[in-house]
Amino acid sequence: MHDPSSASEGGFVGRDRVCRVVQGLLRGAQQMGWTDESLAAASGVPARTIKSYRVEGKEPSLSNALSLGSALGPAVVNGLLAVIGFGGARSLGEEDAIDPAQLVATVLEPLSAIASAAADGRIDHTERPAVERAADAIIATMVPISSAGRNG
């Protein structure tokens, strides 16, 4: 179902939402040890461009988003697809191999950000953007083990 709050400039998928999701996925990749330079080498997307997505929240082209997803693996590809309500992507010919420990480790940092913001019993307007980014990162990471990530 279409979420009217995500639309901008007449599109089904809002630019701001795409930027937040890609930014969250790249921050998650950084937490897992990827540098802009190593990701540039693996994806073919220039390090300076990757930094602009991660730090400034710039909108990636589809080819760059897919190149980054290809380098970072199925969890990130599913995070990108989750923006449009899809999931379950895996490399062709690859056995289903989800590493639950890696999934949990990946969500600890964004979960901690949410817990810190909510420590006073509420999330105010200044905390909201960081909480949304953290929640998007958690959702994107957990798609492979959710019903949305199920194949067929």
C-alpha cells in the first residue's frame, strides 16, 4: 500500500525516504568495518560519492544504489528493495545462509541510538531524525528473516 507521507515530487517513493535508507545502510556498513575507500573498490562508486550519500544524505542514482547493494550483499539489497515493499533477494545460485549473529550485531548500534533517545520516556523533535534513521537501519537489516523477506 502506498504511504502518502513518503511521496515527494509526485513520485511513489519519496526522495527523502530513499536518502534516509541509503544513508542508514551505508552507516551500517561503516559499523561493520567498510570504509568509503574499500566500498568504492568493491562497488565501483567513487569514495567521495559514497561519503556524500552517508554524511550529507544525497540521493544516489539507481545504478549506484544497486552497485553498493551488490558489493554489500543481500541484506543491503533487501534494505533497498524494502523501500518499495519488496524483499527476499539473494544471489542467484546461492544457498540461503542467514547469519543470525551478524544480524543481531548489526542492529545493536541503531537499537542503542533509539534506547538513548527514549531514555527520558519520549522522543522529541530533535531526536526524531536520528531515531528514524536508526529504525530504518534496523528494519533493512532484519528484512531477510521477516515475512517480507520470504521468497515467493
